[in-house]
Amino acid sequence: VLRVNGVNILLTSRRRGWTSIDDFTEFGVDPAERKIVVVKLGYLTPDFRKIAKLALMALSPGCTNLLIEKLRYERVRRPLYPLDRDFSWSPLRRLD
């Protein structure tokens, strides 16, 4: 645990998922006692949801993205929904 300008930063030498309160208490940190807790996850796990008064999602670039239109698609046949939305379409057959 590093302390920089009044901010505690918990770093690990290897990648790991932070999915429970126990992941923090293992390092002597109780997230329920903190004003702000930041985790690098794509969702808020049930353990964290219990103690979170507010949850914010920060979208950042990478190999995955919730905004799929921001990803580069190099070998796709266009138009392709939902990337392209302004095109006509009709089904090949009805599914009655």
C-alpha cells in the first residue's frame, strides 16, 4: 500500500481481479472505511454494491469497450448494425 498526497494506493505486482471486500482486507485495507474506492472493473460486484453509495463507470480505451462503435473494425462487411444505423433492411423471410 502506497500513500501519495493523502491517497492510499494498493498495487500488486501481478494482475488480479478485485471482486470482494476480502481482496482489500487481505492487505489491511477496509474499503467500507474509505470515502472513495476505485477499482478497475467493468462492473460493480455484489460485495462492492453493498457498501457503495454511488457507482460511476469510467470508459477508457482498450481491447474491449462498452461503446462498440469506438472499436476499430477492419474486416467486416458493411453496413453492420449497430455500427451503421442509416441503411435499409428487410428480412429474408418471416418468422411466423
